[in-house]
Amino acid sequence: MSADDLDTLAETSIATRRGLPPDLARKAASVISTGLDQDRFPWLFAVPQRAPTAPERYTAIRWTAGLMAVQRVQTERRNTSAVRQQAKVRGVLRDAGFVEVRNRKINVVGDLARGEYCVGEVIVADTKYDVPVGLHNGRLLLIECKVSNSGTNSVKRLNREVGGKAGHWREAFGQQACPAAVLSGVFKLKNLEDAQDGGVAILWEHDLSSLASFLRLAV
């Protein structure tokens, strides 16, 4: 269980805290205990305590290796999807007459000229972003590309990763920043609504016509 998943399942920030009050400690213990695998590690639950047998240890190692492989494949799939999303966004921008320029740090709006964009983890106000765009009206459109394979995961991908950055950029650029997210996969409706309420524009990878329309109007 990752630190982010622990916080998501506990519905509060506890993973990185060095100490917890009793109510949060009980919640953390409850979440963690649900993840303990009695079938994979039966000796941990034996009374009295004992060491694993050779077959138990062998099975646990093979089982765990399989789970790790699945997780790595899922991570690679997300990375591949993000590259695909960025390519589609790049195509829409190019068709709208925007010009791709080399990556650079963007600390003020003028660091990216009107009609220009960058692609690929650009540093914007000391935080990485996927596709910053200099709109013709002088504002910055800041696009993040996100894929979620489950409703639970959508909290992390959208509300924390994108929503958290959106607040940071508003502090840096005020109303000149326009945060947006290009999404594909599974997202909970509530998480989408929360992101929109936080000022993040929602775009869907399968239909970027709304992005093209916005680019035409933002003059």
C-alpha cells in the first residue's frame, strides 16, 4: 500500500505523520489490517508465533513477485497513456496554429509567449506540468494529462495531483492561470465535480473538440 493510497482509504493525511492521536491511529490500523494477506503470509497469524515453512516462504515470494510485476505493468501503461494524451493535445494545438517551443522554466506569464506551448514535464512555478500553453489573450493554459484505472485512484490522479497544483499556480499567477486536465479511464463523478469546483477545466481524451473551441475563443 502506497502512502497516497493509505491517505485515500483513511480519508485523511496520515501516511507521513510521525505521531497520530488515538482516533487516527485506530483508523490507520483498521486500513492497514485490511491489507494484511493471511493466505500469502499464514505464519504471521499463527498462534503461537512461528517461522514460515520452506514451502510457505517459496509461495509467498513467488506470489509477491507476481503482484509487483502487475503493478509495474500498470505504471508503464499509465506512462504510455500519458504520452498518447500529450500527443493528442499537441495535435490540437498545432491545428489551432500554436507553435511548440523548447522546454523552459516558467516563473512569470511572459516566459511563454502568446501562441506558444511546451510538452513534457515543464517546470511551472517550481512544479512539473505536462503542457503549458501561452493563450492569445495573455493567460496561461496549464494542461495535465491523467489516466485512472479505478474510481478510488481518481482521487489521487485528479484531485490531489491536478487540484493541488492548480492551487499552487493560482498563488503564483492569480487569474492568469487556467488549470485544465485531459482525462481518460475511470473517474468518480464526485471527484470530477470537486475538481471543477476547484477551478480545473475537465477535458476528455476521446473528444478534444472542446479544447479546440476554447483555443479559438481565448483571444
